[in-house]
Amino acid sequence: MRERTFYPHKCPHCNKTFEASGKPVPGMTIYCKQCTQLLMKIKTLERKLQQDASLIQKEDAEIAEQINNLLVRENISEKDQQIVTALTKKLKVDEKRRKKILKEIKKLQKEEK
Ligand SMILES: [Zn+2]
């Protein structure tokens, strides 16, 4: 059985020195365990945000169309007015959700230091 050799590496993210198997290769980035976990967390959140954004964008377009369809009518009934209000509210809720995820990412990025 071959012994595993550990070499000192410098994390490009936190600048800490750590040991890892495998010689440091110029141009190849190896992060320390902590930063790897942190960066993975950030990536997962960013992916979630992206998925969310594309989903919301589609929903946004649908909602905008619904609002538009209601507004082009000559006489907007009270019920239509309520629907418009409800749809507008929904757009705001989605916006909040997006901002919440962005905040989480920013918080994680602050922890890096
Ligand atoms: Zn690090």
C-alpha cells in the first residue's frame, strides 16, 4: 500500500496554509476544507436563486399578461380590480423571496474573511 504524502497548500481564498495530498500544481486552485464548504454553500444558493429567477420570470410574464388582459377591458369591474391588486401583491412577494436568498449569499460571502 502506498503512503499518502501531504504537501502544504495555500488557500487562495483565506490565505491559510493547509495540508493536502497531491503536489501543488501551478494554475490549479485548491481551497482549504472550510473554504470549499463555504464556496459550495454559496454555489448551491446561487443555483437556487437562478432556478428561482427563471421560474419567477416565467411567472412574472404570466402575471403581467393577466394584468394586461384585465386592464385592456373598457370597464374594469371591482372584481377585476381585486384580481389586479392580488397579482401585483404576488409579484412583490416573489421579489422579497429573491432578495432573501441574495441576502443569504451575501452573509455567507462575508464569513469568508
Ligand atoms: Zn481557505
